Amino acid sequence: MGSAGERDDSRHALLSKARPVQQTSVEAFVGHRHESRDRPSPPRSEFGTYQVKELEVDSALTDCSLPSRCWSLNPYTGCSHDCAYCYVPDVAHLERGNWGDYVVAKTNLPRKLEHELKTKPRRSVFLSSATDPYQPAEDRHRITRRSLELLVREGWPVLILTRSPLVERDLDLLTQLEDVAVGMSIPTIDDEARQVLEPTAPPIEGRLNAISALADAGLEPFVNVAPAYPLTNGIRPDEVAEAIADAGAAEVFLSRWRYLDDVVPVLADRVDGSIYGDFVDAVQDESYYDRLLASLQGAFRRAGIPLRRM
């Protein structure tokens, strides 16, 4: 991993070529809902603004670092969710201070994917390892949907992980796949903590509702409690398990915090002056994760859902 001094977005191989197209309000959840479900869309103001850029890429599928051999498909570079703990700036050597302010749409990615599905070895395709495939920019650019249409046509296995209820839009495609796994990242059920640490990501209620929609469509959605927030605002382990179980999740995965050397300063700045002042100490406590895991294992066992450690 390069040092902070080596992280210069203006010299980054991908970002330096991207062309800005607009400064836009985030619109993915404005007016987007299933009419059969009485859920008002969150207000536009919750999702802030970000700079959109466009780029043509040389390839679509890249090797994935997951234990199971798969391809990674990242329709975007960058992410507007602005999660304080995101690992991507560290992995990609990007400036953390700029992360969350821009999204690069890979406009020709579906065309590249169409070719590679005929020429590369057949493996599961992961959407996505370094971005959220259903972040608000997808509502306009639809790169994820166009890629899914190709994957459905060719019948390739698909794994999706998102924080966004926008995934419900593509249920018509997801239900056509014979081999598909769809997961929602829900690191906490305390939406006040979410607003502090991932301020422009979708509310927790919307994510739980999306899990319900996926389950109702016959899929078996999973939940990633990743990274696992300390239990805040008096929330008990059984409340976490019950909320996720009631939503219809089939399986849950729990993971610890990563890249703390770079993440802790951002966390400290975010929680400063809030009720979450103890948060930083908690995630740095080596025994915190094991204690949390033990408490949640019992809760999820009582709720009848498998909890696995990542």
C-alpha cells in the first residue's frame, strides 16, 4: 500500500482520464418505489451532491480477491455513499479526503462485458468489489442494469452486494438467473449512527425493506454486518437479529473493521461532538469484535438465522 504522499488523484490512471459531465443532486431514491409497497421515498436532501464523470475503459471483468474464484465487475469508480470506513481508497491508493465527492461512470463497460462473456472463462461475477453497483448514479446511467441484462442472457452466475434499495428495480432480471446471490450491507440498525458515519448512504429502514422485497420475490438474500458497528443507542443483540430476521434474510455475515490506521482519523472527525464519542475507542479495542461476535451469535441463533464470521 502506498503512503499518503503517493495518493494523488490527478495522477491516478483512471481518474486522470475521466471527464466531468455534471454536478448533480442525488436522485436515485426520489420517486423510486414499488407501488405495491407503501413506502415514501427519502427526501432528496438526504443524499447530498457529488460530481459525475464519464470514462471509457479497456476491460470489464477483473480478477476478484474473494476466496472463491470469481470475476469482479465495477460499473463505477468512486462512490457517493461517503462511508467513513471504506477500504477502497486504501486498496486503490486514492485520496481519502476526496472519496465520496465523485463518481466515474464507465460508459462503455456493457459493450466490453458483452465481448468478454464470450472470450473469458465462465466464473461467478461479483457486483461489486470496489464500488456500490446500485449507488444513486445508477438510476441515471443504468450501467449495472445493462450489464445484468447481458449476464442473464448468457446465464452466468452473479453475486451482488449493495447498500441500496435501488436493487429492487432489477428484480425482473435477478429472478431470471438460476445462480444468483444478493446481499445488503447493514452494519448497524442504528440509523442515527448511519447518518454520522455513512451520511449519504440509504437509511437502514430502506435496506431492510429491500431485503423483504428480495425475499418476497423468491430470492434468498443475505446481510453483511460489515464492518460491524459497536452496539449504540442502547440497541441490544436480540434487536439486531430480530430486525434482520423479520426482513427475511436467509444468512448473515459479520466482519471486523479494516485499515484502522487510515480510517480512525476520519472516524474521529465524524463522531466529534456527537453522542458516538466512544465509537473510535471501541473499534480499536482488540477484544471488542470477539465480544460482539459472541453476543450476536446467540441472538441470531435464537432468531433462527446462520451467522458466519468473515
